[in-house]
Amino acid sequence: MTAQGNQSSPPAADGKSPATAGDTRLVRRDTMFFTAFACLVIGFVGGIVFSVYNLADSAATPGGAGPTQQEITPEQSRVMESLQREVAADPDNLQAWTQLGHLYFDTDQHGKAIEAYRRSLELEPDNPDVLTDLGVMYRRNGQPTKAVEVFNKAIALHPEHETARFNLGVVLLHDLDKRQQALAAWRELVALNPVAYAPNGQLVSELVRELEAEVE
């Protein structure tokens, strides 16, 4: 991913993109980054299981149709049905709503993922990780303004949430063409972590310099 957003970057190896070169712990809030036209890395809260998505083919265009739902495996179908039964029997089951949201996320069911994450957030409003996942789904659903809203909420709740800050910059730059605001978001991320990097391994500080050369 480049600041111009017109080149694709290779996804991070194994879908894992630690926030710093010296810290390879798989902490979900530090590793779920996405690039505008390259890859999207998400993790399950419980098991820290990561998947990679290529946004060049599957990202929703603002105001346009979203990507086609990918084929659901028999295992995913079984888990989905189990979670659906669970939330029907116990609508206050926070973990089940969250995991159902992740499963809908993985199978490109954006509207259902949004609803599941919203139900999860009704039970635990201040979870910045779920808010960040919800923001990604809004973006993939062609709702970048809503994505920005929830990323900002995640940041307000947890100012050190690097994932939300990175994703905020991506949406502002590539979906809303708000370059100065995107630059501000990434500058704040670099101020928090000078060696933060994108899934393709490029330092965010390099992205900042590239974008500065365009807008300043």
C-alpha cells in the first residue's frame, strides 16, 4: 500500500503483521491492520486466529455494490448455525454475538456482521476491538463515513489503539479523499509508535513522508 493508493502491496506473511519490529506478540488490537487496495488482516478475539483478505477484489466501493459473498465451508456453516441458536436462546451472550460477527466477517456477510457487532456493542459498548472490526465492515459495506465514526470512537476509548488509527487513515485517504485528515491520523500513530508498520512491512512513517510530498 502506498500513499497514492494506486499500487498493490503483498500481504503480510501468514497474515501476521506485528506493530513493531521488536515485538512479535500477536495482540489483536496491534495486528488487525488493513490497507486500501492490498490486504486485510483480522483476528478472532478468543483464539487469535488471523485471515487475510485482498481488498483489490473484495472491497466495497462507497455507494456501490459490495463484494460477492464467498463460499461458506461446511465447518463454518455448522459453527454459524450453532452461534445463531445460541444468540436466539440467549440474546445477552456477548461472546456469541462477537464470534458470530467474526464469522460473518470471514464469509463476507457484511450486513450481518454489522448487526452482530452492534448487538455485541450493546452489551459491551466500550470494546475498541469490536468497534474497529465494525468499522472495517462498514468500510467493506460501502459506508466509509460510518467507518470513520466508529474508528474515532475506538480511538476516543483507547487512544493507543494503533489499528483503529491506521484504518482511520486508510478510509480518510482512499475512500473519502481527505488527505490532510489522513495525514493527521497517521502522524498521530507514528507519534505513538515510531516503528509502526503496515501489513506489507512498510513503515507508517514512510507512508507519512510520501503523503506529505503530495499534500504539502
